[in-house]
Amino acid sequence: MKKWWSAAAVLVSLLLMSLGMTVCAAESTILKGITIEGVDVSGMTKDEAMNALTAYEAKLGEETLTLKIGDQTLDAPLSSFGVTYSNEDAVTSALQVGRTGNVVKRYKEQKDLQHNGLNYTLSRTANEEMVQVYVQDTCTKYDQDAKNASLTRENGEFTFVPGEEGREINVDSSVRAIVDYLENDWTDGENFLELPVQVTKPEGSAEDLAYVKDLLGSFTTSFSTSSADRSKNVNSGAKHVNGTVLYPGETFSMYETVAPFTAENGYAMAGSYLNGEVVDSMGGGICQVSTTLYNAVLRAELEVVERSPHSMTVHYVELSEDAAIAGTYKDFKFKNSTEYPIYIEGYTTSDKKITFNIYGKETRDSNRSISFESVLVNEVKPNTILRDDAGQGLGYKNVSAGKTGYVAELYKIVKVNGVQTDRIKINKSTYKGSDRVVTYGTAGDPTLSENLRAAIAAQDEALADANVAAANAAAAAAAPVQ
């Protein structure tokens, strides 16, 4: 019995000596053989271990997660996802190894470290808001709209062009997939994740587009008086519209089709209407393109969704036959209200004419015809406004011609077998006029100037002209004889 107690005492003494040596060496440091995510933290204090892990994670943030989006791949930096780690928990646990519990437990843990070592893995948490922003701002750029089947027309013949599938990333599902992968599946080395996308099928087939062969409506206007820059804009607009295919129920927007108005998109500075005045703007003249198409649409009897008149009259069509576009607040839109696809052909000619033809399947009766009539409803003559200019001498007179304002209506006349069966009002349009402004110089003889200003104040042009004549006569009488 005494021998048993003696052996136990020796064993305990050895354990205490072993533990005592380890504890005395560095009681506040991590024991040798411990790593965290492969980072050797042996002999480190808590702060030293935390700093080592922070440096490791900063380097880790430069690594990438390869995202597959359809047939495209994207290398996303880990730092984009706001990943945080359970550093403090891991360091605290590492510090406790071989230092807590009874003597036997501590001894066993220290011996295990000597033979096997111990590696802690960190739990990761992704910042879901940052993941959401990354997916929304970056991944969705890889979305592709489906390209519907279309047609080309050359030498009077149509050629079928097959469509292409589109894809659209599922944002919410992708966010969940990225967060789950980062928190549960991330490993050292290459990391690859395929994001969920929805495939969109193109619309149209060769059979659908085979119906497009009949001329439904056509219209031509002339831009023969246009400058080179305005002509360039008309040509560019026609090219942007040419080849458009609209399926049943689809809406065409002139602005979306021909914009942006930049040099890169084929436009130049030219005259256009702005607040009742003619000013130079990029793409000036594009309204003639929309006007020409508007009239072709009317003759094809498609549904007009949006149309606005110009602020003032234009010379290339009758009143109420125009269709202005200006930014996004004035657009020309129409819908393919037929049951078949339609094709828009647009072109210009060397003699400066622009034409739009609309092709589809003709379903209207052959004995039925339509025409259009512009009707003047009201005419507003310009007012005359007299103004004085103290910077000009007596005898000066400048006249700015005014412009007549109009109200007009457009009617569609329907005939069957040559007999009118209907007269339908298409639109009512108002065009602003402008005042006739007469400016007189009033610098000079005080009496004559006062008389002229009185005539201007009374807006009496005849009296103002009489005062100008008197001023001119006085000036002539005072002039030295040659």
C-alpha cells in the first residue's frame, strides 16, 4: 500500500513539474503546435495572434471567387463580400489549450500537441448587403437580352435571321448561393461557383416571319433644302430605324430607337425647334424622320400610342401630319396592332428624300382605300410689338417678321368601292405663332427721341414711322452741303 501511494506521488510530481515548466515559460502565450487556418500562432500572445490573423485575412481578401454566369466567368475579389472571421473566439480557445481543466487533462492536451499539433478553423460570415450590391451592380452586367428572330431586306427580298437566347441572373438566389458558399464551402486554392440564371427564349420563327411580304403603308418626304449636317442626321435616323421587326403587341419608340444623339451615333449639330425658336442642337432634323414614319404608320393603320405636334409648323408635311420628338417628354410611339409581325424599311436617296415602308400581312379588304386630309381650324395672325433701343440712333428701324399660329385637324377618309364610308379625326394640333417685333433707335435729339418713345409706348407704328421720317429729315437738313 505504501509503495502504491509512493508511485502516485512520483507521477503527480512529474506532471506538476512538466506543467510547471510549460506554464512558467509563458503562461500568457499559445502553446507550441497550434495553428489557426494554417497560421502558426505558437508562442504568441493574444494580441500577436490577432494581428497575425488580421494580416492573413487581408491577404486572403485579395483572393477571388470565380463566378460562372451563363457562358461567362467573373473573378470576384473576396473583399467585395465583406467577409468577417471569428478570430477572437479561435485565439481565446487556442490560449486555453493545455491550461484549463485538471492536471491529467492538461498533460494529455500538451502531449497531443507535441505529437499531432492542433489547427483551428475560423467560421466566416459574409455581409449580405455587400453581396447584394455586388450582384446587383456587377453580376447583372452580364445579363443578355434575347435577340428575337428578324429579317433583312436587300434587292426587294427578305432574308430570315435566327434569334438568340438571352439570360438574366436571379439576383436573390445568387446572393444566397454566394453567402452559403463563403460561409460553408470556401477552401484554400481555386473556388468556383455557378450562379443561377434564367434563360429567355427569343421570339419569332421562320414560319412567323414568312408572313411579312405585303406593303401595308409607305410615305416619303423631301429634305432637299437641308444643310449637310441636317441631312446627315436624317440619314442616320433612317438607318437606326431600318430593319426593325415588331411582333404582335410590341410597341416601337422613336426616341429609344434613334438615341443617343451623339457624334459617335452618327449625328451632328443642326437647327431644331426649342421653345418656339430655331436653335442648333445635336441631331437637329430627326423630327423629319419621326414625321415620315408617322405617316407610314397611319397608312398601315397601326395603333398610334403617342404623338405630339411641333411647337411651330414644319414645311415638309401638311398641318397635323407631323410627329415631334424631344428628349423623353415628346416621343413618337406606335404598336403593332396586327396579328402578324411587321418589318420597317427606312432609307434616304441621293436626291434627299426619306422613305419608310411598313411590311406585314395584308388583311384589309382590297376594295377598301384610305386617304388623309389636313383641315385648318383656326389661324392666329401675329401681333406687332414696338420696342426702343437706346443704343441705336434715331432713324434706325429693324423688323423681325412674325409667324402665324394655326390650329388644324387631321382626318382619315375611308372609301369602299370608291364610295366614302367613314371620316375619322386622327388628331388636333396647335402650332404657336410669334410676334412681329419692330425695334427703333432712340438715341439722339431729345425732343425727337421723346416723341418717338411716346409713339412706341402707344404701340402706334404709323406714328413711330412718322417720327423716324422727321428724324431722318432733320438729320439730312443738318448735314453739310457737299
